[in-house]
Amino acid sequence: MAQQHLHDADGQLALGQPAPPFDLPGTDGKTYSLEDFRGKARALAVIFSCNHCPYAIMSEDRMIALGKEYRDKGVQFILICSNDEVTYPQDSFENMKKRARGKGYPFPYLRDEPQTLAHAYGAKVTPHVFLFDSDLKLCYRGAIDDNINNPNAVKRHYLRDAIEALLAGKPGEIETDRTRAVGCSIKWK
């Protein structure tokens, strides 16, 4: 029987819910599933992103820096593109491969072509962060930080603060566990 995931009134995965499973192709030629990370990651950041959205592009270097900073601390980052590639050919799997190589992504970049995962998570925009603890329960969702337009003007590092609380073994001390993700809407079929 398929596991049901509870969503808030806004349609997003509710805090405390288990990570919806996936089995998706990566730009590196491998296929990834949620089970690849179960019991291996102290935290799992699933970020819905894409190639063409200016907000995703503005956040890309921040995502890469966080991925590099935390990979040796047991935190796994995964980027997922769910956009319709017919309407937005910049987000095709081939262009995703070029983007991941060109930017040197230190994490998997996965293709959700049927868009089922974006629906399961309730992803609304790119970028949209869903952070899970070591038991793969949702602890934080929303934005990377409080200033998508200017990384030098950031005052609140939502994702970093949530990761630090998880690594310290204090998930209850995530001060802000929900924020509004800012970005381009997911491009549905």
C-alpha cells in the first residue's frame, strides 16, 4: 500500500512528514532513490530548482557552497528539476547535464520528468527547499535565506540554521521551520 503524505492547507508537505520516495535519473548517469540516503545522511536537503529561473540562478552559488561545506558533515543535498521541458527547453535533461557539469555541482541533479515528485512534496517554486532529519522527517521547508536577490544582504540563513540545529542534535531548536520560498513557479505540463 502506498504511503500517504500529509500536506498543509497550502499544499506543501507538512512538517514531521516522511520524505516522499523517489527513483529518478541523475545528470551523472546514475539513478537515485530515497533509499540511497536512508541511514546514511544526518540531514537531507531536497531542493527543487531548474536551469532557467533567475531566482534559481541567483541561488545556485549559495546551494553549491552549502553542498560543499556540509558534504563531509553528513549532509546530503539533492537538486531536482521538475519543469516541463517542452515549454521550457532550457530545463531539458540534456541541458541539466550541461549545467551540472559547467557549475561543478557537488550533489546529484535529478530529473522529475513526470512531475510526480514535485506534486508529492508540494513544491511551488524554484528554488524550494525541503530539509529532512536523519530519520527522513521534514524539519524545514521554504527559502535558503531571507534575501534571494542579494547574498551580501542576507540577515537570516534559514537553511544553514536548520542544518546546524540538526547537526547539533537539536531539531526542536530550529527557530524558523517554515518560510515562503521565493522563485519562479514550477512549470507544469
